[in-house]
Amino acid sequence: MKHKILHLTNTDVISDSRILKEISVLSETGNYSIYGVGTTENYGRSKTVKKNNAKLRVLNTISDKLTLLPRSIRYVLVLLELTMRFSLVGLFIRPKIIHCHDTIVILAGVIIKLLTGAKLIYDAHELESNKNAQNWVLSKGTLFLERICWNKVDHFITVSPSIIDWYKQNLGDKPSTLILNSPTMSKDSIVKSDTARKENYFHEKYHIPPEKLVFLYIGILGEGRGIDLIVDVFKKSNLKSHLVFLGYGKLSRDLKLLSKKYMNIHVHDAVAHDKVVDIAKSADVGLCLIQNVSLSDYYCLPNKLFEYCFAGIPVLASNFPDILKIIKQYKLGISVDLDVDSVAEGINRFESNELDVSFSTADLSELSWEAQAQKITMLYKNILSN
């Protein structure tokens, strides 16, 4: 008989790439019946689909629509609504393991655990109580919720070593597993960087001279992500390189208008998650210039870092502890301070070809999603045996 697994999240479980990757790993073992419940505003009503051999359901929440209320009050109402509705789902399914992907659903996970005897995994996709655009009230409320639920968590998952250390120091020791935000890719896609960079997609699309380097930004085009700094650097007339933004967000329109004024700045529409690495191969350098706007950002190991790595292109990154450690260990590129002069100097070093970053993606097996998948499989095996 297959063990029932229930994934809970306050995101769209049908499209959340990290959750879908974890579900796919579990479904491939053939040992689990997998269910996922999330929320969305996109469908107009609740929706159930079958994806990655899992039954996934998204719910429209009433509380999220109360946009005239202060954000903190709305958060409490969403918490209460999700706790009630997700708990009922859990009692109906009666899972063996509850896998919570957000702090706001962890209370529901604890209730289901207490009423069914299930094991509880808390998968923090970032440092939940100290992240970008989070006000003081939500920060303290999130930390309070984590504190009262922490003792009921059987296993903790997160995305960087420093975040694991922070939770241990502030909430207490807990069996923990690091699951990196690595991209999924076929074995045929793992090639040496010198081969990967022979693609000329960006040069051809934007009529960039072949001798000019292409610096690529992947991710959300929003505030607090270093975009203003990057743009300021590429406005400098002495740079020979071109800049391509690949993603979506509130700043997309402004950046497209800016690209009409500056001939070395370009904006590419977002592409599907499984296409990012392939398209990134046609760039020369990846930009991972995260701003220190929260502890979560300072301790991060973002998706884009690994997407650049497995595209085979070197990285110009923020001088943050976990990012710096990865870059040094695998010789992936260079890190810089987040100011215009330091970033410009880093770009000049790439333009002058003074850096030896001819790494091979074949040497990055520990960072691959295959390696993360093995850890997830072992984690579930161990938690069920205890």
C-alpha cells in the first residue's frame, strides 16, 4: 500500500516549480500517493488537476480578496481560513507525511499531525520571518507562528546552509536537509561551458556584434533585486558589453522603455522554467547581484545562480557568504560589492578576459537537481522508518 503524502502551500501548487520538482522526485519512486493543495487567484474558482502523478488542487481564498484591509489583518484572516480549510482536507486524506511549504500553512500541518499521527516536514523556501517587502508586524507574526509550531516539526528543509544555521540558533536544533534550488535538466544538457557558449541566440536576436559580451539577468523584474544598480552600470558609456533582462514583473514595462533609449540594454520575455538553462547558454556572463534588503536575501542561494552554472556561463555575483562559498569552491566567477564602481570593475575584468573561469558543468554534480533528488528520497525513507 502506498503512503499518502500531502503538500500544503499558499502558492499555486500547479505551477510552483520547486514544489513540482519535489513531487516529481517522490512520484518516480512509486511508493507514494501524492496530494497537493495550494491557492490561486488566476482561475476564478477552485481547480483540480493531475500533474507529475499527483492530485493537485488550488483554492480561491475569500480572505485574500479583502484588499481594502491592512496587509497584516488580511494575513491573519488568510491564516485562519487556510488553517480551517487545509485541516479539513488533511483529515479527509489522512496522510502519512504532511509537507508544508509556507509558514502560513504550518499551523494546519500541526493540526493534521495531532489528529492523524502524520509526520510533519517544514520546507522554508527562504528565511520566512526576514524577507524582502515584509513589514515589521508580518515579520514578528511569522516568527511567532514558527516558534509555536517548531517542536511539532519532524524535519526541516531549506535552501542554504546559513538559513539552516539561523533556524537552529533562533528556534532550536532540528533534523535538517539542504535542498538547493537547482534546475532540472537532462543528462544530454550537461556540457562543458566552452561548448555551451557557442550558441548565438542573444547576439542574433538583438543584433549584438559578435565581439561584444552579453551579460544576462534572470528572474523577477521587481524592486529590491539590484535592477536599478545594474541599469546604472550599463548606462556608463565606457562599457563595451550588452545587458539582457530575462523575466517578468512590475519593472518590465519601464525596462522595455529604457531599452529603446539605450542600445546596449535589452528585455526578453519570460520563458518556461525548463527552457531557462538552454536559453542562458547563449549569454557570456550571468548576473547574480542580489541586494541586501533582508536576511533571507543575504543568506540566499537563488535559482539563477544554479541556472547560470548549468548553462555553463560564469557569474558576477553579490559578495554574500553562501554565494561566495559556492563561487570560490567551484571557480564559477567573481563576487563584488553592490555599488556602481565595484560592479563596473567586475564587468571590465570579464571584458578584458583576465579571468580563468573555464569550469565544466560535469564537475557540478553535487549542485545538480539529481543530487537534491537523492536527498529528498532518502529523507522520506528515513522519516517513515522512524
